Amino acid sequence: MKLDAGQIDALAATLLAAYDEAACVPPPSAAPGGIDTASAYAVGERLRQLRLARGERPVGWKIGFTNRGIWQRYGVYEPMWAPVWNTTTELLGGAECTLSLAGLSQPRLEPEVVFGLAKTPRVGMSLQQLRDCIEWVAPGFEVVHTHFEGWRFAAPDTAADFALHGRLRVGPRVAAGDWAHLAADLSALTVELACNGEVKDRGQGAIVLDGPLHALHAMVEAMARTTPHWHLQAGEVVTTGTITDAWPLVPGQVWTTRLSEPRLTGLTLRTMAA
């Protein structure tokens, strides 16, 4: 169902309060008539305006549900996207960090490839032209969370709910010029994810819509169709989707990644309650 302006404002206010309180609310799709994709992104835009008004600053974007391997698990079969913020994103000085779980609702961890943009991508670019827009490549951890109990939602719910973005930690950046074959190398990248020394999952870059650069390409094209008022810009960061499943976080864990690509550094993330 398409929501009117009053309903969009009300839902945005509800979701922002849930975000601030790390609380759960019923998914919009469960209401009579549900919610369509256009309305979900209209809620996302209203949330962007509200966060800007209280002093937060967008520093880039996340694209989610690029990993085809988890579509059936969550019942979502298409990517979605939303801004990431100065209050949620940190470019690390090294390969290790400690993360407070305060303010997160049912958080899960995702190892991803992150890009820094030197030029503004345009619709219709080839992969090579898009690759020329990238300044640097880095390993990252995105912490996703949801304000819907038990991670139960429909696709439009995720677009409205901040695209599930909670936190982003970006590891050591490597100049994109170091790669002669960036798209192919990142598609072939393998990632091993471990918790407290025990390997939990493995994945390959090709699972994210054929590779991280391919996922960025898909995002540029889909944003132009679905949210033409949103644009990627030079200077922004973009995280391209999880290469493994998303794993639940609790305090006291030590998560590590090992990557097959020698130019990218494995990361360590320690969780704490507050």
C-alpha cells in the first residue's frame, strides 16, 4: 500500500524512536494494507531529514541484501540501500577495534568490502568506468540490526528501517590504483570469519551480486530508478554487502577475518556491552 505524507511522517517518527531506544516495533508490512517499496524509501528520506536536523552528517552509503546466499533465509530477494553516518561510521587507524553494543537492536556482524569514491559515479557506466571512480578499497565490518522482533520482515520493511544499518568499521585502505583487475580480484576474494578463535563461516566475493564492484554498479543503476533524489558523491564511502551470513553479536566476543587477497588486511573486532 502507498502511504500518504502523514503516514510516512508517523512511521519515520516511530522508527527513529525505536532506533534511539534500541527497541522493537511491528513491521510496517504487518499493518493493514502493508507498505510498498516507494513508501518505504519515502520513510527513509524522512528519516534522513530528521537525522540531518539533529546534527548527524551522512558520509556515504550501504547496500544490503547483495548476498544471494542469504535471500531465502530472510525472505528478501532484492538489494536495498540507505545512508551511513558520521555517528555510525569509523575509518580505523589500524586493523583492530572495540565496539560497544549499546544502542543496537539484535545486532549481527557482516564482513564486507568498502570503497572510497574519488569521483561521482554515473548511471550507464561500465565496470571499468566505475572502477576509475574508486580511490581506495578496504576490508570492513558492518554491524546490522533491526527494530523488528526476531529478524522477521518483508523487503520494504528493511528499506524503511535504515536499511538495517547500525555501525560501520573500515579497516586499512589500499589505493585502488594497486589493482590491475579490481573487479575480478574482488569477485575471487575469499573471507574466513571466526569468533573467539572458532571459524564460523566462509564466503567468496562473487556472492555479492557477482562481486563488490558489480554490487556497486547495481546500486548506482537501482538508485537512479528507485530513489532518484539520492546520489552517490565523490568523497563518500560505500560498503557493498556481506560476504558471509550475518552473525549475532553479544558482549565479550572477539571476531576476526582472514582474507585471501594479500593487499587487504584481516580485521579484529571486540564487542562490549557499553
